[in-house]
Amino acid sequence: MDEEEVSMEAAENSSKDVAPALIALHPLESCVAVAIGSELRLFDLQGKRSVSLSDNTGGSSHSDAIRAICFGANGRLFVSAGDDKLVKLWATDSWHCVRTICSEKRVSSVALSHDGQYVTFADKFGAVWIVDLDEDGNKDAMADKKAVPLLGHYCSIITSLEISPDGRFIASADRDFKIRITMFPRKPLKLANEIQSFCLGHTDFVSCLSFVCPPDYSEGFLLSGSGDATVRLWDYKSGCLLDTCEIGEKAGFVDYKEVEKEASPAVTNIHSFPDGSLVAVGIQSLNGVMLLKCESSTKTLSFLKTVYMEESFIPTSLSLSSSAKRLWVIMGASNLPSPGSSQLLTHVRVVSNLDQFLLDPHGCDPIILEDNDVPGGENLLTQLQGSLYASKEEATLAATASALKVAMHNLLIKKQYSEGKRELRKRSRNDRKQKQ
């Protein structure tokens, strides 16, 4: 490798992607999980204690950045996956790792079917894989099952996977502006999949998806967020765009359409109540969370309120509790350890009073809970944040916000290379097959 190739490789390694902190709630809000870097932190909200993970493989649960976490709809399983090419399944009654699945590439997204029978995961090369979990079967037989390919997006990073509540469809989104709706086969390991529709209309990477099923509209809708500063509402079966919410305008980014692409207010997270009565939206440049509502009668999105937090608090992940009507928000980056320590810092906030707010949006406001009022109190915050007080320092928050802007850009915005650099990259690829 010549000098130019070495310098190019060093520059790319120095801009390694920063992994954002993630948060996920148990469906009944009995526990909360946080992922930061390669760490999984859990807290039992019912027992008001931290949770220790048990993994027979030894060592830490993951050896590289975790990129996706989620609970199953019934709450019996929790899944984590990331850059170490491992998908780990945890039984939430014991928090023992019941299965480790090896991926060929780094994992970018995961989803569990609502019946708990299948786990699907996507990798950085645009392939979606599926594994039959067979929860009620023999555990030894379950451990021997391999992931099989389900569908693909042709070398485009898949940013989000969601399985519809009725289990009939799987939605997959990528950084090339596409949303694909695929019929979920009755026998996914034996039958070919069939494309139901494409939801096309975003003008930048699609970052997140969420299904909603209003009680008076049994077919349900799909919500999507994008780097084009919009949240869109879809009739996903036909691929028809129903409504578009310009979140840049609603959040007060008046001139966002005039700024450079990487500075636009990209949507980073969407999380909603199952019926669509409340939709929480995280925005890359917003120090808070935007609240929307899905109007099933008119098939539109309506803006409710923006809940502002500290000036430098830019949420990296959201999770809504439909049972307790609370919104959990986290901020953190995998390259920012606590001062004098190697432990990574996060900052957790909880927004309450959402049930009263939905009853009277003009008379009642959501409440950002003080530390002492957060479920689990200081014990929870110390466990999930890494430090009770250091994570609140203004300098730490500002550095985290800056790091995550770079992370989002590096992950989802395609890099542009000159012809010369493209040729250099081809020559220095390390995944070429070696001649025998």
C-alpha cells in the first residue's frame, strides 16, 4: 500500500462513526434498557433495582457498538445487535442470553414479530435475515438454527425494520430514500416473499418507521421520518402518501430549506402509541421532542406541541410507555466517557402527564420530571447514566450534540469520492477473495 493509500485509510479510520445512546421500554414499563457503546444497562422498575445480564459465552454482552435494541410485543424477549455482527436474544424473566446469532455483516436494525416466533435483522449491505425462534421448542434445537435471507435492498444501508402488528407485513427503510413493504410469508423459511408496495416520496435518507393502528381504522398506517425534515403518513398497503408534516417549519427552523444538506433538521426517531393518539418525534437539531397526532378520520398528521429541554440536550433515542403514558428520552454518544473514568455517559429524561395532555392539549402541558420524581429515582439514573451529575454538565451535553451530528452524517449521508479516490478504495478493499 503506497503513501497516499495509507493516509487515506488513516483519515477514514479517524472519522469512525459514533454510536448514539439508545433506550427501550418493556411493553408494560416493568423495566427499561439503555445501550451506549458496547454496554447494555438495565433497570427493573418494579423491583427498583439494577439488572445483571447472564451470558454463557463469557465476557461482556457485546464487544462493539450496539446499534439496535427492542423488546418483543409480549415482553418476554429483548434483542440487541450491532457492530460486532452479533444479534443477542435475552429472556426478560431471567435476563439470560438464550441465543446468539452471528451475522455476516454489521447489523443496523432489528425487529421481533409480534407473536415472538421470529427475529429479523438487517445488515450494512442491505440484506434482511430471519431466524425462527421457536420459543416453545427445544432450546438446543433453537441454538442450532441459522439465519436465512428474507429480502434485500441492494447494497443500501437499511436504517429501520418494523413488523406490522397483525404480522402480515414487514416494512424496511434505507438511506436511498426508499420504504419497501413486503408481505410476511406464512412460512418465512420456506416460502418466497412478495413485495406489497413501495412508499416513495422522501427526498433524503429514511431514518425511522412506526406502524399505528387507530381503533376506527383497522387497516392502520405507517409513519416515516427522514433527513428531508419531514414526517410522512402512508397507506402502506397501496404505497399512497396521505400527509406530510414539515417538522423543520413546526420546530421553528425557519430557513432550514436554505441551509446545507448536512445541517438540515433530520428526523432521528419516531415512537408512537399503538393507536396513533400521540407520536413523539426526535429531531437532530432540536433540544427537545415534537409531539404529533395521527388523525384517522381525516388521514392526516396534526402538530400538538414541542416539549423543550436544556439548550444542549439533543435526544438520541425515544421510547413511549402506552401503559403509564410517559415518554423516556436519552442523549449520549459512544466516544464521550465520564471525566477520569472509562465509563460512557448518558443523560435520561422522563416526560409525564401525557394522558392529561391528550385529554386537554390546550389546558395541560407535559411535565419533565425532576430526578427525584423519575420512576426508580436516583438509583435508576445512576445505573442508566453512568453518573448522576457529570452527565448534566453543559460542556458534556454540547460535546455529545456535536458528536452525534457527525455520526448521523457519516452513517446516512453517502460519501462523495473523486475518480482517483474511488480507484484507491477499490485497490485497498479487504473483502476481496484471495486467489488460492
